[in-house]
Amino acid sequence: MTEKLSLDDMQNLVEKWIQKHGGYWSPLSMLSASIEELGEISREINHLEGFKPKKDKIMTKSKLDEELADLLFSVICIANFYNINLTRSFHKIIAKYSKRDSKRFDQSK
């Protein structure tokens, strides 16, 4: 599947999938799953950057894209559980960063 999905689309897809497969886990279990996925992202970046090479030298392809998507799925589960619209929240965060950090990273100095 290569179609572009909005955050709303992703939240709806996750909701449908979760309802079809037994419902949401408890919030702390979902948080634990997110932390586990973050650890897997860390491992993949360590492999990519050469700090900790993979044990199996034959396996050279990174799974960073898959691990990032796993984390996104787990974050969406938490958002859906608490009825948080991630699109709305993301727009608020961009506005906050734009106001707070508008000159913070100015490279023209």
C-alpha cells in the first residue's frame, strides 16, 4: 500500500484494526509497547550509524522504517484510547514551536 494517509486516516485505520482484533490494551500496556518500540528504533539507529553492528553480518538491510511505523501504530493506539485527535494536536505543536523557537535555530547569524 503506497497511498498517502493523513493522521486522521491512520487513526481510523488503527481503530478499525483494533476493534477487529480484540480491542485496546490497558494504557500502561500500550505505553510499555511504545517504549519497547522506541528501544527497537534505538537499536536500528545504532546499527545504521555503526556504533553497534548487527550480530548477523549477512543481514544488512535496516528495519528502521518498520520500527518507526510500529512506534507510530502504538502512539496512535494511545491517542485513540484517550480520544485525542492527532491532527489537531500536531497543528497546536507546530504553532507552539513556531512561536517559541522562531529564532532559536536561525542559521543566518
